[in-house]
Amino acid sequence: MTQGRLLDSSSGASIVALNMAEKPFKEFARHYDRFMLEYIDYKGWVDYLEKIFRKLKAEPKTILDLACGTGIPTMLLAGRGYRMTGVDRSREMLEVLENKRWGFPVRTLQADMTDFKLAEPVDAAICLYDSINYLLSEEDVKQCFSCVRQALKQGGLFVFDMNTVYSLSVFWGNRTSPRNVGGICSVWQNSYDEQTRISTLHLTFWEEEEGTGLKPACTPKKFEEVHQERAYSRHEVKQCLKAAGFSRVWFYTHGGFLPVGPLTTRMMVIAR
């Protein structure tokens, strides 16, 4: 791992700055659940997935959760009776998932989403919370979709969401947002490149730790991670899916079944 140690002149706290080549969520993994549960209605997302299954008249028994991270949706689906396989390239995120399997039928595989292979095909695949946007080239997207296609049984569904061009360019745009949740302090600084359609997020976060002695002392250790997402048009996504062997593709505004519009920030993509 390549990293540098900087000094925050405003507080005197040390900052571990992760190199651009470093995998995202390496340091944030242990904070991820506590932080994101404040922002995401995971149960609502899983309810929506099951609505999609019903709408497409699909009754999957086995599901691949690609880029599963710490596996909150993975475990929610396992609790509803699905046999789950979680794939993620982050060992740190998978360790969090493995510590909460609690006997449920959940398998994990550490692999990149553009280069993985399952031992047995599954009925459906999901990829949530704009993970596909982390693929910064169409070639990577095609490789990912091809791996998913090979992991699916004939007629299987692939369901995933993406941030739209409007979301990354305008809704995220160029802004800095502080977010403080459960003792975790963070600053999210976004910048968008119109030519590459890549949004770069500089994430700085720290957790205050109590020292020993008569008075608690705050000794925060700050971390920086760099995350990048690329915006893709519906046409580009559809062409990549077709190239990977999917025959039918549907696009909806996330959370329901309305068509994607110019102000849609997150779209749900369904491929068969």
C-alpha cells in the first residue's frame, strides 16, 4: 500500500492520505455500516428489488450480490430466504460481512467485478448503490457485464442502479459537504470533469477516540480516500449489456417504475 502522512495544520491531527491507486473503502470499511445506515433505507431498497422480481415474473432462489461491500442488502435478502453469494474486491469490506453471516446461507468471494467467475450459475444478480459507476471505461463495464452474464442461468435477471449524468454533473457537481454521524466526522468534496464525465470524491473522515486520565482527550486520526465515478448514458449502458449477451433491457427511475427523465438522479437498470 502506498500512502503518505500529512499534517492537518488546523488541528494538529495526523492524516493518512491514501494514494489514488489505493482501493476505496479500505480504511472506511469498519465505519461503513454505522455511517451509511443513517443515509440509506436498505430495507426499502430490498423491498424494491422484490417488486422488480415480481414485475418481471422472476422467482430467484440464488442471487449474486456484486460489489456487495459489508453486505447489508446481502444479509437482508438472506434473511428472506435467498441463497446469497457476495463478491467484492475489498477484503476489509468482506471481513465485515463474514462477521455477521450468523449461519445464513451466504458465500463470499474476493474478486474484482470485471474479473470473477462463480462455481455455479445463479438465478439473479444485483449490484447496488452506483457500484457500476466506479468502472471508468466502457471496456471495464463490458467486462463486468460479461462476467455477470456468465454467472447467470439462462433467462436470469441482472438488476443494478447507477448515478445518471445529471446526478454526477449537477446534483453532486462541484461541492463540499460535511457529514457527521455517530461519532464519525467526515468531509465529502466532489469535483466533476465535463470532458471525461468523471466525478472525483475526496473523502476525509475521522473518529474521535477517548484518551485515558481524569479528563477525556480527543486524539482524532484522520484518513483520506479518493473515489471516482463515471457517468454513462442509457444508450451506452444498453450497448454494453447487448455486447455482453443480454437481450432485454429496461430503465426506471430508482424506487419505482417511472421512466428515466432529465432530472433523474439514480436509474435502475434491469437486464435479462
